[in-house]
Amino acid sequence: MAPMLAALALLALISVSEQGPHEKRLLNSLLNSYNTLERPVANESEPLEVKFGLTLQQIIDVEWNDYNLRWNDSDYGGVKDLRITPNKLWKPDVLMYNSADEGFDGTYQTNVVVRNNGSCLYVPPGIFKSTCKIDITWFPFDDQHCDMKFGSWTYDGNQLDLVLKDEAGGDLSDFITNGEWYLIGMPGKKNTITYACCPEPYVDVTFTIMIRRRTLYYFFNLIVPCVLISSMALLGFTLPPDSGEKLTLGVTILLSLTVFLNLVAETLPQVSDAIPLLGTYFNCIMFMVASSVVLTVVVLNYHHRTADIHEMPQWIKTVFLQWLPWILRMSRPGKKITRKTIMMSNRMRELELKERSSKSLLANVLDIDDDFRHVPPPPNSTASTGNLGPGTDFRRSFVRPSTMEDVGGGLGSHHRELHLILRELQFITARMKKADEEAELISDWKFAAMVVDRFCLFVFTLFTIIATVAVLLSAPHIIVQ
């Protein structure tokens, strides 16, 4: 990107003098034997001093003293200055080395103001296009330094000595402010360089234009909308999963950030030397929103899991049902989540595992209790239980008659009826127990989804705040109006 530096013409002050034949006679006397190729010095071994100055948005001031253009104003009717076209006089071939203009020299050839003491003032207006390396690392909070290197193309330092007109640099008093850039300063520096082509030293004057980008436009049109959109992504974690709009909100926000990133990319030059600060911030926010979409899918998956398809692993119970809710200070109706209850629950689970491991092999296979399923028969009942056999269920002992006379009459029918009733009760009890377990497991999955939502809300809120503050604090400046 090559910034354009404009220069306007300065009206020279015309001193009052007697006009007429004296000026004509003076011009004939000065230019009759004048050679434009002759370097105007009294001694060829001495360099000609040329004062070089630059007024931004106005003119280039070039001043030198021509030994051959001196006269006594009293001999020519008080004529103290002349305006002569530059093609009739010697003028220094000062050009901008890093010019990007098609014609290389963007100045307009104006007259040279010549005074009676030999001083020549050449003020050509022009529009300069220079090459300038742009550093976009801190965009849009960046400062740019663009150099304009002026020097003689053919005269070395022993023949033409460029001197800064003002040690402070260029004149900024008449600078017209720009809506995108703020001018910090334009210091100048004289350099003496020996090139590889020539043994003689060459003198150049380099002006450094220091500009700072005005960030008010970018702050309110790019950064503030990005922060607001990322805040909306955080609100997605507070949306109930049953609403059906949780995933749609995240995808819509991701697309919005993609559009904003494209707007930023269009304002930047296509270089790979550095990554702009604003682009880094947008990429971080986009990564956050993309991660929120992925975690939203996880939340919806947890929320809609059922006991018929999924079984909750123990690590999920430990992390998402105990420790993470305790850290996030979340409560669950009917269950108090504290460090003490978590430790007691883990202790009870360990005791249950130890108790289960101490059962007999048959109890482990049948999943029954040793002391409940094997009740010893009452005394003096060997005769009445002879038909039942050693493997008969213990519940038959409750319907065993007390006398031998009742065995033949009502034992068979009563036993079958009670056995059917018992099986129905067992079936209903098992179904109710299974329904309660399924409902509890579904409730655990929904609570785990709620915990993931709350955890993501805290983490991504902290990430957004840290990223925004880090970007603003790392910038050299925040708002430049």
C-alpha cells in the first residue's frame, strides 16, 4: 500500500521594483552566456549547498545559490529578483528514490525565483507516490512510518551537499487533517551513503511521515458488534434444551461472526508477514462460538438420553453429578450436594461393593441375599414337607398345613393361587422399581446436561472477558478520534 502525499503551490511574494527595459537588459546579460549544464560554483572543487525542505500537503522547498546569477540591483533599475523557467537554468536533479509514480518525478515545473545575491528558490508542487512497508500487526491500533528519500541522482556529496532547511523536519502548520489517519510528526534526517556502484559518497534527505490510524470507526463498527454477538453466544447456554432453538442460535451466531471476519479481511492488505490484532481477536471469538456449538450438541445428547439406550458411567456420575455441581454451587431438588454428602456417597458405594463381593457364588449368580432367601424350615415339619423337595421356594412354608389331614384337601389349590398372586406382585414390584430407576437415570442425564451448560457458561464468559481485555491492553492505543 503506497500512501499518496500531496503538495500544493505556494505563491511567492513579489517585491516592488522598477520594471521596463532594465529587466530585459538584466535577463540578456545573465542568460546570454549562461550554460545550464554548468554547476554554479565559483570553485569547482567545492560542493554546492542546496537547502531542502518539505511542507506536507503543500510544496517542496529547494534553495541554492547560483554564482552565475548575481547582479547589482542599482545597475538594473532596482530589479532585485527574477522569475525564470527552470529549463533555462541549472537546477539540482533531486528526485525521490522510493517513488512509485509512473513518471517517477511527480513535480510540476514552476519558475525559479532568482534574487540579486544569486539565491534561487525552486518550489515545485507535486503529488508524490512512495513505496511504504505497512505493518498490520496491531491493526486497527497501528502506527505507520513511511519514508520519503530525496537525493541527487547524479551529483555525489563532493559536488552537491543537501542540507535540511529545518532540523525539526517538515512543516506541518498547514496540514489538512485526514478522517482515517492522524499525523504524529514528520522528522527529517540527512544521510551520507556510499553505494556499491560508486566510490563517492551520496547525500540524501529522508523524511519519515509518522501516522496513526483513527480507531473510532473500527471500535464501534467491528469490535463492539463482535463483543455483543459473542455475548449472545453465551446466552445460548442459558436456553432450555427442550426449546429446540439452542443449536440454531449457536449456528446463527457463528455465521454472523464469519460475515464480520470477511469484512475485516477486505480492509486488510493481502500479506502474510503478520497477523493483525483484530483478526486474532475475531478468530478467538469464532473458536469460542464454534466450541459452544459443539458443546451444545453434547448438552442436547445428554439431555435426551434414556435408560433403554445409555447407561451412565461411574466417572460421569462422579464428575457431573457430584464434584462439578459442588464447585459451581448448583443445587438439586431432594438431594443436597456438599463435600460431606459426596464423601459419604463414595464411602457407601465402597461398602456396597465390599458387601457384594462377600456373597456366595449362588447369590452372585442369582442376585439374591443369602440371609433372606434361605430360611431354615420350622421344627417338626419334615413329614409335612416331604412332597416339596429340598429345592422348593421358602415362600411355600407359609402355606404349609399344620396337620396331615389338610394336605390332601386344600394344599394344592391354595398353594397355586398364592403362588400366582406372589408372581404378580413380584412382576408389578419389578416394573415399578424399573420405572423408578429409569426415571432417576433420565433425571441424572438431564442434570448432567444442566451442569455442562452451567460450566460452559462460566468458562466461555471468562474466556470472552479475558480475550477482550487482553486485546485492548496489548494495543498501543485504544481510541484515537
